[in-house]
Amino acid sequence: MKELITKNLEVKDKFNYDSHKSVDSYEDSFLSNPISLRLWSSFFVILPIFVQAPWVRLEPLSALSFTFVILLVAFVLNKKGSNKWFIVSSLLLGVSGSWLGGCLFWGWLSPFPILHIPVEAVVFPLALIGIGTNWKIGSSFYISSLFGTAVTDITIFLLGLMDQWRQVITADSENAPQILQKTSENLIQIKSLSIIIIVALILWLISKEIFDSATINTTSGKALLVSSYVIQTTLIVDGIFIVLAILQPTLSGLV
């Protein structure tokens, strides 16, 4: 009888061990594969475009306040104590920095494009510090997003569209389409298309170089992968906006 009870306990312990092992494996694999990490990174790049952009135009103060909601969610997920939710919370921390800078600029300073990058870089010093901590994934997301934004602004400057930027922002609904049409015409010039193609190739090569040097098995490797995915997503989004600016100017990212 004693041997039977002991044997049953051993079977039960083995079952519990296998169950926990299965759960742990799921926890580790949830964001420990490139596809999941790419989806999350890309999602957090695209989210501000479709949510923050219209929101900050209508209610800049409430949009700015939402930064603290993102931080709160990141804090709560971090408290769960699991690896998968820590990665998400770290990403959210990076998103909160981008969200804060975006709200500050587009809510109150959008007519002054020269201030775009300085304002977007409001938490850049903290992100640099974060690279050396466990929060390097979020820091990497923020720095890569800032880099993508800077390259986009530089491209706009090289294309000679900074004046149109300010004119569109300050124009009324009747004059804006005319300015955007002029912008569209400038984009289809050989010089403009050459600049766009060269910048796109440089971004793609940078993202590829980062991707090739990354590994999914370490936190530092995940941070590099996030950087690569953010740059790639930024490149795709910018490409879509450029196509829209050429084919349908009123739907471009300048409005």
C-alpha cells in the first residue's frame, strides 16, 4: 500500500513538472521568436500614426495625458513577473517616450518643423541610460523610432519640402489641397525620386546590418531585433505615405 501511494505521488509530481515545464516553455516562446517580436514592434510603430495623430489634433491635452496610462500599463505588466510581459512592458516604456514627444510637438509646436526632433528627443538621455539596463528593449525601440523620424525629417529637408510643411499646417481647408498638390509635383522630379531611393536603400542596409548582428536568445539580441524591425516598419510606412502623396496628396502624411 505504501509503495502504491509513493508511486502515485511520483506520477503526480511528474505530471505537475511536465505541466509547469510546458507553461514555462510557452512563456519563453511567446516573445522569444522573431515573428512575435516583429509583430509587437511594428504594431507599436503603427499605433501612434492611426491613433495618436488624429487624437492629438482634436484634444492635445488628453492625448498627452494618455502617456501616463501607457506608463501605468507598463508598470502593471512588469509586476506580473513573467518574461513575456516584461518584454511587452519594456516596449510600452519606449512607446511612452515616443508618444510624449509626439504629443508635445504635434499638439502645440507643429508649425515649427525645426523643433520636431529636439522635442521628440525629450527623453533621449533616459533612453541612453536604459540601454545599459534590463529595459534596453524599450530604450532600443524609442531610439530607433527617433532615428527613423530624424531620417524622415532630413529627407523632407533635402527634398525642399520644409516650407510646404509649415504652409500645410497653418493653411485652411481650402488652401491646403493646393499646397499638397504642389508637394506631389515636387516629389515626382528625378532629383526628388533619387533622394528618396538613396535614403530608402541606406535605411534598409542599416536595418539589415542590425538584424544580421542580432540574436533572439538574449535581451541585447532582442533589443537589436526591435531596432531592426522599427526601422523596417518606418521605411514601409514612409513609403506608403510617399506613394499617397504622389497619387492622392490629400491623403498623405502631411495633412
